[in-house]
Amino acid sequence: MGYREKDSVETHNNHAKPIKSAVDKFALLPEFLKVRGLVKQHIDSFNYFINNEIKKIMKTNDRIECPQDPSLYLRYTKISIGKPVEYMEHHAEKLTPNICRLSDRTYASPIEVDIEYTVPNQTNKEYKKGLVIGRIPIMLRSSCCVLSGKDEAELAKLGECPLDPGGYFIIKGNEKVILIQEQLSKNRIIIDTDSKGRVNASVTSSTHETKTKTVFFIDKDKIYLQLNQFSKPISIMIIMKAMGMENDQEVMQMLGRDPKYGFLLFPSMQECRSEKIITQKQALEYLQGKLANLSSLRFEINKDDRVKKILINVFLAHVPVKDGNFRPKCIYTAVMLKRMMDAVLNVETFDDKDYVGNKRLELSGQLVALLFEDLFKTMNSQVASRMSKAYDKASRSTPLYFIHYMMSDTITNGLERAISTGNWDLKRFKMNRKGVSQVLSRLAFIATLGYMTRVSPQFEKTRKVSGPRALQPSQWGMLCPCDTPEGEGCGLTKNLALMTHVTTDEEEGPLIKWCRKLGVVDVEDLSGEELHAPDSFLVMLNGLILGKHTKPQKFANAMRKLRRKSVIGEFVSIFVHERQRCVYVASDGGRVCRPLVIADKGVSRIKEYHMKELRDGVRSFYDFVREGLIEYLDVNEENNALIALYEHEIPKDGHGEDNADVQKSSITHIEIEPFTILGVVAGLIPYPHHNQSPRNTYQCAMGKQAMGNIAYNQLSRADTLLYLLVYPQRPLLTTKTIELVGYDKLGAGQNATVAVMSYSGYDIEDAIVMNKSSLDRGFGRCIALKKQIVVKEIYSNETSDRIVRPQNEPRKQALDADGIAAPGQIVRRHDILVNKQSPRNKKDRITNPMALKDCDYAPSNVSYKGPEGETTVVDRVMLYSDKDNKMCVKFIIRHVRRPEIGDKFSSRHGQKGVIGTIVQQEDFPFSEEGICPDLIMNPHGFPSRMTIGKMIELLGSKAAVSSGRFHYGSAFGEPSGHADKVEDISRTLVKHGFNYSGKDLLYSGISGKPLQAYIFMGPIYYQKLKHMVLDKMHARSFGPRVTLTRQPTEGRARDGGLRLGEMERDCLIAYGASMLIYERLMLSSDPYQVQVCRQCGLLGYYNHKLKTSWCSMCKTGDSMSSLKLPYACKLLFQELQSMNVVPRLKLTEY
Amino acid sequence: MSETASLNMQDIPQGQLPEHIELQRARVFCKADAPVHTEDVEYSGAYAAVGFDNSLQVDDFRRDFRVEIKNLSMDDIEFDMIGIDASLANAFRRILIAEVPTMAIEKVLIVNNTSVMADEILSHRLGLLPIEADPRLFDFLSENDTPNERNTIVFKMEVHCKKRGPRLTVKSDQLKWLPNGSELLMESPNPSTKPRSFTSFSCSQASLPQISGRPIGMKHLDIIITQLGPGQSIELEAHAVKGTGKVHAKWSPVGTTWYRMLPEVKLLKEVRGNDAEKLVKKCPRKVFDVEDVGHAMKKAVVSRPRDCTLCRECISGAGEENIALRRVRDHFIFTVESTGALPAEVLFTEAVKILEEKCERVISELS
Ligand code: SF4
């Protein structure tokens, strides 16, 4: 931690000087990450699914009956998920993640159920234990994973990197992450305006059975309900009446005494009256007439019942109706109406959809649960239908065993397909989402971590709205303010901050009990009048009205005390909403929350001895939570808290600074560390608080493209494309986040000595000048590993490819005696990797497929597709059999690259640039110490970018190398000692003989004379980005053409041409370069000679045998002319003709 | 720098520059914000108006040029070159870095490499190892030459890490010199002919009279090349040839070499008492000392100007009025850090020879 140089302390003025009592709480962070981990939210959520949710799903769907005979049934009694295994023929093979990655398998566990079922004509039930109904992909490091609870050595044995966060799935060898999905919270009233500017209140109800949306809106002063099941909006009073509130006065009372509400409701009442609806019966009859047709199929019962069913099951579906008692629903409706009217009367009470407290994050566990539930139900209905078919056919003699109709494919394939394609298409839950899961990026270690914390947006990205994209104040500490992509996803795709935790569902039962004990009066017992009694607050639990309490603050405090005593769950949030006169108690899943230190009247509960115990290892993070020193607050509860950044910032009450706008006594919480408001990726930036904010955002995007080390097991992985740095370094200027996430162990960059000066003119537009000797010595050298897979095909007639020993032929020098290229061999483009032969006859039946002769095979060699002119090496060759039992050969081909002109580099401050020129060392400037920079950066990069952090990084790194101590630059770290102050850094520099401001006298390497300015020079951590010239450079003279249009192909991969597009063409037209246009657009593209009939103007053809042209329309060859036009044009004519449009060419003499 | 009002300027003595111009000619001024007068005046007639001859005369050069060796160890040398132009000093520096040849491993024939380190990277690392072999005894290997005892040094490395043992750190001492040339045989297309090795040495290098006394080897025996895990092994042959740093930094005979101009720290005003103490404290390199001048008065003196690193602490703030930091334009403190093939002082003479050769070439081309 912040070691401070002794001589610097005196000069601090007293403001900045930390009060001695301030406790350094940093040690809590590693401890927190140890328990919670960076991707704990994913793992927690998946564990919750595996351990709890799946049982609930089974319980609600535990019975399958034969439709014809309900006594014939199957019942699930237990469900469990085992360790990941794969069933080969007759034996089970234990799977480890790395085996799956290398051999393209799915890391999945069997789902085992215990069942009991009846057999016809048999009184005893049959039992079966451990029946496998399918395989479920397992999240790495979840409780079912073989990696859970393993230490570093055990992980190494399993071929796994200890720094890998887990939290993803392996499907057919691909690593897939189920991204965190952002959603508007369920079962909560949201007051908003719709596109027509009408005030509307909506609730998305979600229960285990259904998902519905209920919308109230005000149109022309009247309040209506909109529900899918009704064809038209329904006046709200009619609904009230239909639910049994026949008395208008009762409705009024429920809204409260204030006549303002009465005025607002009056038009609706009037309308109801004008429809002549007074009784419940009339209302129900009216509603019947308004039923939408689409639902008529669903309920085949009598009509009256249907309306009631809709009111029970669809309208505000989450509010339960017990024994036909609609009162809770009426009260809920009244509360909704009241909130709506409040919004009309006072604009401030509108809800903000972008407010993080109104959002829920859906995690992989929930998504997989949905998927599983759907598939489980599908499987059950399949079993039932199979059973029923069998029942019809069955003879009396063969007994019907349910177990014979259980198939395991539905669930296995369904889960695998959904996770590997990312399409969550669940008709049952009206869900159709694409891109839910994505391939985990392994480009850089940090990219992997970044993926795990990504929150994908609820809206489509194309919407041009600014509201949801803006930075929300409520994001503080929960979502990273920097890490968001540029472009369409800007502000929508977010990332979790370092300490964010996402809750999982929690039991409501005990909570309700405690609430009642603490004096919450049930609403059922109250009259409408009492509901809004002036001194009482409504108590809402997870969106349901629980009751009323007269002393909300006291109630909230009591509940919080219970939470701090661990009587109720640590993630329960209690939020007193003064304006809405509500106390919200929430225990639902998907809320974001974060830990904070509890302070009593501004005094931190954590004392130095607590921290000492933590350091000594006798106290864990969990103990802090259990003992009520730290608690988790969600976004809503944060509104009831006053959070101080540092303890020593809190002025002494009474005799502190007068201008303090905060009373110390009102402070309730203290941040653990301010830099945790940033996420993992933004945490790499040193001194981000000194940079212009978009620069940090740029770096967040670029840090994910930087090459370095990917994982400890990087060389035993088989990724399609892997870029590694040969000599990655740990940044001289680190941050605390870097150490916490392990970036110091898997760095992605090098500390380059940078001179900020202009040099040679090849450094314009952010280009950098490189020192050739640095490159010779290994700076920026990288390895590109590419994968190529060869499959030994098996054909339908049971013949198969064969791999044979090579003869001494050209391009086969890399092959071994087994016909497969050997590791360590140098291969060039078109060299043969596998000497493979395919049978000539692949379709017809052959009596003995094994005894084909040599002549029956044709060579089908597989050659290496790599860059032209580069020498690459076969790094590894892996043989395995895929799921169809075909033999596969995986080649990993290695290419070591040294930086060349045009390769992209970037510092950690969003300052990217390409190499403009590479200069000999002797031409480079050198300092009086003999230091010669590795690269030269143009100073014009600074004024407009305002990346002061980069300058401080340079100073800090320079101090770090000269003093031999890594320096720190954590965000907002200066007051707490997690970032070295510029003043201290400069002092260190002077102590080691450097200039205070980091500027040295440099001599020109060319003339040998001193440069006319002092040069700002020192080390900066530079990242090499994946964009390299070698992968991009492209030129073509002749080349392939598209068969349809005969124009040159497009794109580098197809050796395509460079398009002269519309805008370029416009330039040429404006310039009048007609011949150039002619040449580019026709001669160099798709010239074609056609025969045109001057009579009919249609295209004819040229008969090469008779050497004449012929018009097949006029049946004559008399008036033919030949003409050159683009083939695409000829194609257009013919396509038009095929559509009965006749283009005729009129030719005139020219 | 003292400036004189134009009216009461003294008469300018002919053949001699006025003091401030002379200072500008001979010194670089290191001001607090930027160095000034960094470029010298090269035109011989620049000061003709005052009758001062600015041309460079060979005789003058001969008379004034001095070399003083300050520090000499096995691989390093620090010496002062006085009375020479920056362009010449720089030429030596550039030649040392890029044009003095050494031997370095250029070709690596890998028989077996099961270590985690890729062949290319292993080779790259081997290439950067300094070899203790006098490059003057060898010829350049040009494209059509066959590698023989006069242009190639062959090393062999065979390391194996025992199974069930600790990891093995492979250091540069594992490279063994093969004075008889390559031991690996080329695959020949014709199996009947006697297979040839990759080099064609006519005799053992150890028997060559120049070499026999000093066996060839690695300069440093403790450079870590790679690490081997249990069961891994490396077997390879490395061929070193002669080359220059221009082509690749591995052939550069120096780790680095550079010069700096001799610092000159001048007290423009007398700094006394407390200020003197402060000044002494300010300087991280202890350039200043205090001297008793009697009457309990203390005065700052410049005692070690050579140590000044130009941190400009002493002239920060108002200090610039009291102190002038300058560099002597024709006095170079030259440092050569040899990588070890040749002693640093020999390297420098080699550089001089190369420059001489170049000059001769120019002269012969011109005539
Ligand atoms: S520049 Fe720095 S080192 Fe040189 S004399 Fe002044 S204080 Fe000392």
C-alpha cells in the first residue's frame, strides 16, 4: 500500500492530510473479490438455478398423466444434477472443461430424476431412481463444475487457468457467455407518458404461470385500461365494477379524501354511467362484448367465466385472487390510479424508466431456468402424447411402462441449441430474443473479463433516443461510467462496476412474517378510507401491497436492524419512498446492489482492529456483513442513505467547516473505495480521473483488443485465432484494480520509453516512430496462432477418406510418415497439411468399403491457407474424434510477427496510433544518461485529447524505474494513497537526478547536437492492438470474378477488387474524366460483347460456327450490330425480360 | 549572460570575439524553459566582420584535440574528447552502434525443442546473446559463401530436464562451442553420396593460431535462455556469423554508447549564507559546496560541475539570475558500454578505423 516518501509529508496542507483515525479499508476489496469473485453474479445465479429453481420447476410440473386414463401417471419425486460426464458406449467419461474445449464437446451434466409411475392392472407403483432425462450445460466454476473449490495446483492439473473467471459454458468446444440482460422491473408500477403524450401507468406482471402487461392510460381526461384480451380500451370504472366495486363512493374513498382525485376520476365515472353500467353483472356483460377474438380459442368455457378468468389471470396477474376475493386487486388498482393522478397533478412524480432502481438484470441462471422449464414441459407433453398413442394401440398383454417413453434428446438438444445460437425462442413464455449468448472473446484476458460483466440492453440498438444512453446518476457504483462501446450501442450496453452484486430471488415467507410482527396492518382489514390515512405509509413487498404502517421510518429501521443481524437475507432492501408514501421491501432477484460500510452518525463502524483481524486472516468479508459492519444497498435503498466518500472527509459536527453542506451526523454509510465505481476494464487506466472522459471510454474499447497473455493455459488451448505478445510486461504504473483482477500476471502491453517530440514527419495523425533496435530486441513482437481443422470424412456408403504416407512430392515437405504435418515444421501458403485421399465413389453401395484399391481414391489434400510470403510453423497437431465419430485433425499454426509500419499501438489513455516509420537506433535522440527512446510520439496528440493521465503515467513510470518501486495510479486514489501524487512523483524524479517536470535534454542522433527543447521522456505502458497490416493489406490486378455478374469479387478474403464507388464516380463525372470512368466501370470490371438487333432492339447472339450474328426474335441476322457493354447491364436486360419488361436498345450511327 | 547597452559598447578588438558572442559560440545555454544556442555556427566566415576566423584548421585541431580517459573497466570506458565538433563525436557514436561488426548467432538448426518456448522465439533469444569472439578474425558470410571456419562459429546446445525433477533453467553456459563445425548432417537427395554437414570447415577453429589462445564462448554464462519443465528437452545447433548493428541490433557491439557535453555551472552572483546552504541542498547531485569565507560567512561554490545531470533544480524559480547552466560545445564525455566481444577501448579504435576507411573511400572516389 501507499508507501509515502518521508520528506514529502510535511508539505501537505492540512486539508488533504488524512485524519489519523481514517481506516484504510482497501484490504476489504481483495477479500470481497475472493468471496464474490468478478463473475460471482453469473455463478450465483446459475447455482441458484441448479440448487433451488430447478426443483421448483419440477414441483410445478411433476405429474404426467395419460390423457385417456388419469390413473396412469408418472410423478417426479426428485431432481438433481450430477458432475459433468459424457456417456460413451457403455461407460461414462468424466469431462473437464479443457477436454471439452480441445475436442469440441459440450461441458454438460446429466439431469437425474427419481420417478414413480403406475402401470395398468398393477396396484404397486414402480419406482426408478437416477433416470437421466437429458444433459444440461454446466457453467464453469459453478457448484456442479469440477473446478469449483479447487486450488491453483489442482486447477493446473486440470489444464485450467486459475485467473480464468469462469461463468461461461462450453458448447461443442466453443465458450459461450450468456450476457446479463437488462430489463424493466417486473410487478412494479411505472408511471410514464406514452408516444402520444398520454399519462400511463403500466405493470408487467410476472408469475410462475404467466406473464402479462396491464396498462392504464388517461385519454381526454378519462382513465382507461388496455389489456391484450380486450379489443378496446375499457373505462376503469367498469373494471372496478366488474371486480365487485359497485359503489362509486367506495372507489373514491380508496383514492383518498382529496377532492382533486375526485375531479380527475369524475369523467370516467360519467362515462361508465353513460354506458348504463351500475352493477357487477352489467359490467361483466359489457366486458364480454369487448373480448378480443384471439383469446376465444384458449378458454372453451362459458363466457361469463372467461371475463372473470381474465380478471383473475391476466389483469394484474401477480396480485393473487384467493377464493374469488377481488379486494386486493381493487386496492392495487386504486393505488395505481392514485399514482397516476399524482403524476397528473405533480409532474415530478413520474417514474424514470432509465433509473437503475427500476431495472432488473436477468442473469444466466434465470435464462437457463426459463429455457429448461419450457423444454421440461415440452418433454412432459411429448411423453404424454407418446403414452396416449401407445395406449390406443396397446394390447392387453403388453403392459405400458411410462419409463419407455421418456427420451432425453429434447432437453439436451434444446439447451445446447439455444446456448450455442443465442436464440431464446420460447413460445410458452412469449419470448423471442436473439443474441442472448455470445462467444466469449479470448482476444485478451481483459476482454474475457469485460465480457463477463457486460450488460446487454433491453431496447434494440437502432433506437435514436438519448435518454437511455445518458449516464444515469443512479448508476453510481453499480455500472461503470466509462465502459460502454462507441456507436450504436453507446450508453445502452453497460458493464458492471467492480463491487456490484446482482441479487437472486429470496423467500418471501419469513419476510412477510417479520413485517407483520413489526406492525404492518393487512390491507384487507382496512376500509378504503383508512388506506390513505395521512400518517400511514403503504408497505409493498416485491410489488405487492402487504399492508400499511403508521410509523414507516421506525419500521424501516427495525427491518434494517434485522438485516444487519442476519435475521433476514443480506440482500433484502428496505426503501422508504416519502413522496409516494410507501415503504418498498424488495427481495426479488436481479436487483443490483453493492456493499457499503455502515456509519453511525458519520463514524465508520469498521475500526482499525477489524482491519487488523482481516489482515491476520481471522476475519472474513462475510464476518463484516454478519456483524453488521458492512451491508449491501440496492439502488433504491441508496436513496435513503447518505454516503460519504471517505471518513476523514466528514467535517466534525458543530466545530467543523461552516460551509460543509452535509451534517456529519446525517451520514449513514461510507464507501469502501471510491475507485470501485469503475468496472474491471476501466480499472486498468492509470489516473483516469485526470483524463477527458471519452478517452477512458476509448481505452475501454481498446484494452479488449490488446495482445498479451490470455491465460496460464494459453498454449494448451485451441482457439480459432489467438494473438500473444512474446514479452508482455506488468505496467510500471499500476492500479489497485490491476492487482485485484490479475492483470499484473497476464499483462497485455510493454513499458516503452516514449519521447514526446516530433520527428521525421512520419508521425502526423497520431502515427508513432519506432526504434528499430527496440524491435530487434523484441519490443511488440507477437505470436499469431491460427487453427485449421481437417475432418476425415465418412460417406453414406460407409467408405471414408484416408490419410496416406506422402511420396516425395512438392509442397509436402512438412508431412510426417503418417501423412499429417508434424509440429515444428515450417509451412508456407499452399503447403499440404494432410495427405488425404477421398474415395471416388461416395454414394453407391460398395460391398466391402474397407477393401478399396489405391486407384479408387482421388487425392483431396488439405493445404495451409495463410498469408502469402510468410513462413509459419506448425505449433501443435491434435487428433480427436468428433461427435459423429469422425477422426479430426486440429492444426495450430504459429506465426511470429515483428511490428511493421502500419501496425497499431495504443497507450492506456485512448490514444491509438500506427507505426509511421521505423528508424535506426543511431538516428534516434538520446539523453544524457544514454537512454534512447523506444518510440516517439507526436506532442500534437495532447492538446485536443487532454489526456493528462498519460502525462502523469509517464512521470510516474519514470519515477518507478528510477526508484525501483511500482507506482500506483488508481482512480480517485490520491487522498487515500492508492495513487501517487504528481508532487511526490516529481520529487522522486529530482532525487534521482531527473528534471522535476520529466523533461530531459536530448541530443539529436542525426546531427549530434542538443535538441532545441527539453523533451518529455519516460516509460508509458503501450498495448499492441490486434489490427496488423499483415492481416489487412490487399491489392489485386487480375483475379476472381463473381459468376453471376462477372464483376470482380468483393473483399480481401476472396482476393477481391477495390470498388470505385458512387461517390468516387461522381468525382470523376464532375471532373469530366469520361475515359477514366469508362475504363474503371467497364473495361476493368465486366466488359461484354453483345449482338443487338437494330430492328427489335433486343439482344441476339453470335453463332461461332457460321460466324454470323443472329436475332432469335426477328429470326434474321440482317441487322445485327455488335456492342460492348457491362455484363451486369446485359444481365439486367435479361432479368427485366424475365419479368415481362422489355428493354429495347435503340442504336444510332456514331 | 551580461548584456551591454549599444551606446557604451567598447571597441571590439580585432581577431577576437566579444565575450558574449564567444560564449554563444563555445557553449550551449541550458535555460530553465529550453536550451538555447544549441546549434553551433559552422560557417567559417561568420565572424569575418570582427576579423575572427571561424574555420576549422587541421593544425589547430591537432594542437587542441585531447582525449582523457576517466574510467576504464573490462567492458566500459568513459573518456573525455576535447576539442572536437559534435558531428565527429556523433559519427563515432553512430559507427559504434551500427557499423562495428561483431559475431552473433544468425542461424539456429533445431533438432528437437519440446519446451514451451517456440522455436522462433528461442532463436531470437539466442541471437541476442553476446559472443566472446574477436570479429576481426572472421570474414563476412556473403550469400554465395559456404560456411567455413573463417566465417562461422558453431555452437551446440543439448539440454534435457529429467522427468520427475524440478524445472531446469537453461542458461547461456549450455551453449558449447564446436570448433570443428556443424555436427548435423544435411539430408541429401542422393543417398549414395556421403552426407555433408551444414558447414564445411577445413580445419578445427581451435587450431587456428589467432584463436587457439582464447577459446570462443559466450561472454556471459548466466543469461537465462529458457526454462524446461520435467521431461522437456532442447537440442539445437546455433551458427554465429559476422554482421553489423545496422542490420540487426544483435550485431551491435555496444549495449549503448553515448556522449554528453561537459556541464559548466557558473555562479553569476555570489550566493551567500542561507541561500548557499539552500542551494547545496537543492542539488541532487551535490554539485555545489559551501565554503567559509571568514566572518562566519558562507559562500556557495561549484565544486563538481561534471556531475550535473541538468535537472534544473538550482535554476527553478528565481535561481536563473544567480546560476547559469551551460554545456561546453567541444568537450564530450563519451561512454562506451561494450557487450563484450571486444573491450570498449578497442571498439572505439575500431570505430575510428571505420571512419578513416570511409574518408579514404570518399577521397579516392573524388580523385
Ligand atoms: S542542474 Fe541539477 S544537478 Fe545540475 S547543478 Fe543544478 S541542481 Fe545540480
